[in-house]
Amino acid sequence: MPEVSHAIYSSRDTILVETRRQLNVVAGLLSKLQSDYKMLASGQIQLTGRFVQPILQDDSSTNSIVISNTRSDVEPPVYTLIKARTVNEVWREWNEGILGGPAVKDLELKWGSRWRPLPKERVAFCRRKVIIDDILKQQQHGESVSDAVTALELVRGDRSLDWLIKEIKRRRG
């Protein structure tokens, strides 16, 4: 009977030690995740890369999290347009990318419409393109992009982008 009791206590102690070790590992991972989230939320790191079959890599040297796609030259990335509220957001997403996403103009250049396979995305893109085309048209007439964006924001006022898109189309006649 003492041997059984000893085996039980020994097994229990082994389980407790292993559980504590695993708890420390999980606590360390959670702490790193919380730290990365705080850095992401504060803008100290940014997400970059493609959005299909992501493989996360921590690149501490550049304060960024790289999302890569091993099939990036074969299939277009899946990207969903942000819920933009201003002309500036629409332009930034188009020209340079926003919230760690790619520049939409680059997606268009490389993949055409293939990066937006869903009808919802195609419609959203076509609506946004009305604003982009208006900015590019104003730029061709010698206006700076900044002035064109500001002018469209003034036209929009406190109304929605949807209203502005309809207004641009109405002005075109």
C-alpha cells in the first residue's frame, strides 16, 4: 500500500510541475501577444503583405508583422476594401494602402479585377473608383492631389461618401 501511495503522490507532483511549466509558457505567449497588440494599436508596428493563406513572421528589426503568401505570383490576394468614411481614406487606400493593406492601384495593375472576385467587392470598388477618377481628373487639370481631396471633402461636407459618389455622377451628366 505505501508503494501505491508514493506512486500516486509522485505522479501528482510530476503533473503539477508540468502544468506550472505549461502555464508559464502560455502566460509568456499571452504577454507577448498583448504587447504586440498594444504596439499595433498605437501604430508602433504595422501589418504588411498579402492576405491569402497568411504565414505570420515577427520581424523585430523593422517593428512590423509580415504576412506573406507562398502563392503570391499564382493567385491574387484576397483584399476587402475598408469601410472608408472620408475621401482621404479612399485616396490613401487607393494610392498607398491603409491599415496595413496593399495599395488598391497596385492590386489593379497586377491582378485586374481578379483580386475582387465577389460581386459585393466589385460593386464597392466601382463606386470608390468614381471618387478616384475624379481626383485623377482634377490632377490632370493641374490641381494637386491634396487640393483635389480637400475640394471633394468640402463638397461632401457632413454627408456620406455614397452621397458624394452620386453627386459626382450627377455632375458628369
